[in-house]
Amino acid sequence: IQSRDGLLELNLEASLSPLNFNAQQAYLMSYNRQLPAPRLEAKAGDTVRIHLTNHLQQPTNLHYHGLHVIPTGTGDNPFLSIPPQEQFTYEFTIPQNHPSGIFSYHPHHHHLVAEQVFNGLIGLFIVRGEFDTIPEIEAAKEEFLVFQDFALDAGGHIQNTNQMDLMRGREGNLLTVNGQIQPDLKIARGGLLRLRLLNASASRFYRLSLENHPFYLIATDGRSLSEPVESEELLLAPGERAEVLVKGEQEPGHYRLLNLPYDRGGMSMMGGGMGMMGGHHSMVNTNQSMPQVLATFTYQGTSNPLPLPTKLMPVESLATPKKVRKIELSMTMSMGMGMNMAFLFNGQEFDPNRIDAEVKLNSIEDWELINVDPDGMAHPFHLHINPFQVISRNGQPEPYRAWKDTIVVRGDEMVTIRIPFRDFTGKTVYHCHILDHEDLGMMGIVNITA
Ligand code: C2O
Ligand code: CU
Ligand code: CU
């Protein structure tokens, strides 16, 4: 769905309804009965007007992940609640100088985010602009890949979660790309393929590699790198996006897009927890030890050889700020009647009535994200509205400069990010993008004032 004459206007109906899925009927939550949700496309400067109707039996709302837009009123406001059977119209403008890239939209209703996203409510939001007009990028074949995982019971309903699912973040054993299991994608021999990737899962990490083909990373989250970076694999945590170019230079054939094993830490407390949870079936499949096939690529036809671009969009260098803030990421678990757990920033659970960080508009801050989780689990930290750059990990500078809005902080890691707060005042949030952790308290409020 594209904008026309500077306006992106559409109706989105959130419902729980039967959909055709993997040759069976599944009862999933969707927007407009589509899985993944319709892809929205706008340009910098456009007005966005979305009429959301809530046909779910629980409240919901919308968040525009990664967009640099107004965080209050009818903009990217995470504090709204749209009750069942009601409608709400979101309306905001994408700034004229907004970068072009991959963003997403999904619900953000506290305590219901993991459930609603895991049930299917998430889609791509693309902003088009200058980046897309770089000749080699324009000439490349564009493919969107949206990764979602599901756990269905025999009746086609999403499985219930247990305590372990919540602790790790819920994952399903059905891995889908664009709503399909192992789709086959076509690539022309000699040409360039531009893969635009979104991890739309609630908790699953994807460590991607494409057989016999390196990736040339050209964008991280919603923004261009300054030049392509060659890599053999790519880690995408929940909420993260990336763009890569793939050269169609191999022998014609089928090549598999693989999800390689990845250890996101955090099994040490499991032993203790297991006893309490004994007997319960878990949907979690965290001990993946074999590569999984996500999709295949098949060469079809030939095209004129295309070179890689040498230069992309410049990535601004940010001045070193005086203001440094520390945020500790942790969890607690207590055994009482059942098991209680909470995920925390600086020892506190989310409180909608507390401001955790007061910042000044037009200031730059360094935030030190320190993972002190006793269980050593990796947490993908995400900030709304204002993108940031990673400065260092455990004191080691990053190899190249890039914009991000979601960044993995592994167990025992300290990641320093540099954030310019620009253009918009108001309250917004930062949180762990393992959505069960967000729902269980790992979220804070930042208030930006003039
Ligand atoms: Cu994609 Cu606040 O999240
Ligand atoms: Cu977001
Ligand atoms: Cu987390």
C-alpha cells in the first residue's frame, strides 16, 4: 500500500480470524487478514493517516518502529489504548529529511505486546527516498523477507505459554518467511539482489547465512551505511532490520538461506526453574544445534552484470557528549506459589507514571547499557523515535559507523550508544525487544523537553 500525492491513508482492521497457513487453517491475529501485515510504503515528507479498528477481544494500539516522527498525540504514541470494537485514527508527518529504509509497525499495548506480535500482528513500513536512487541499488532486484515464528496446536491455535516461554521469550517451531514455510525466491544470474530483512518474531534471533554467497551489508535498521560491508553471516535480533546485496554470480542452482545456531545465553537458571515447571510442555526450542532452512534461492534467467555500489549515504559523526547515563539490564526470579519473574532496568520494573530519563531536546547523550542479568541472557535494547550509533562494546570501538535503533547486549557486555535527541519533545519509551521481557517490566520512559 503506497502513498499517493503525499498521503498514505488506509484502514487497518486487527482481528483474530482463521487464515490459510501452511496448508491448514490457523487462528491468528492479523491486520486485514494478511500475514504478514500489508506492506506500507511512504516517502519522506508524506502524511500518514491510519484508521485502526480493533476487532480483537483485548485492547491494542500501533507503534511505528524506528520512525523518527512525533511521539505524542496521534503520532507514534505508545501510551494509547484502543479498546475492543473501537477505532482510532493515527495521523502524523514523516519529516522532509527522514532517511529512507526499513521500518515496521506492530502493537505496543503494555502486557499484550508479545502475545499480539507472536499471533501475527506486525508488518513492514518502508520509507523511500534518496538511498533508493543510488544507481546500483535501484537496478538491483528488491525482495522483502519478513521472518516470523509460530507455535500452533493441532487445532491451529497459537499454543499457550508457560513460565519458561516467558523467561526466554516465546518462540515457535514453525519458521516462516513472508508467511510461508521455506519459500523459493528467484534470483537472476549476474544480477544483484537487494534483500530487505525484518525480524518480526517476538523473541527468536536469526543468524542468517546464504550458501556460497557473501552478504554485502548496506543498511542497518532503518538507515544506510556509508559503504557496503562484506560479511558471511548476519545476526538479526527481534525488531532489527538489515539490508544486504547478494551477487548472482554463482553457478545456477538452488541455494539455501540458513538460520545458523546461535547461543543467546541464559540457560543457567533454568535448572532451578525447571523443577518448579516440571511436567509442563514448553514451546521453546532454544537448543537449536543444526542449521535450519528458512528459504531457498533459485537462479532464473540472466541479467546484465551489475557492480556493487562503492559509496552509499554518508553517516554523520556525532560529537562526544558530556552527559553519560548508565542503564543496567537484569532480571529477578522468585519461587512462591509458582514462579514470579521480572525483567528490570536499573533494578526497577516499568512504571507508566515514572520518568526514568529526563533529556534535553537537541542534546546528545551516551548511554552505557550494562547487562548484569544473573542468567547472562542477551537482551536487544530498543529506543523509540531517536536512532543512535554504537560507540563501543566492552570498551572496544565498533568497526564501522552505523545508525541503529535496536542493539543486542549480550551477557556480561557493556554497550555504549550515542543518541542525538532531535526535532521532537515528549515522552517515549525504551525497552527490551524480547517482547515478553518488555511486557514483564523491562521498559523505561524518556522525557524529552525543550
Ligand atoms: Cu518494535 Cu517499542 O518496539
Ligand atoms: Cu519501536
Ligand atoms: Cu530481554
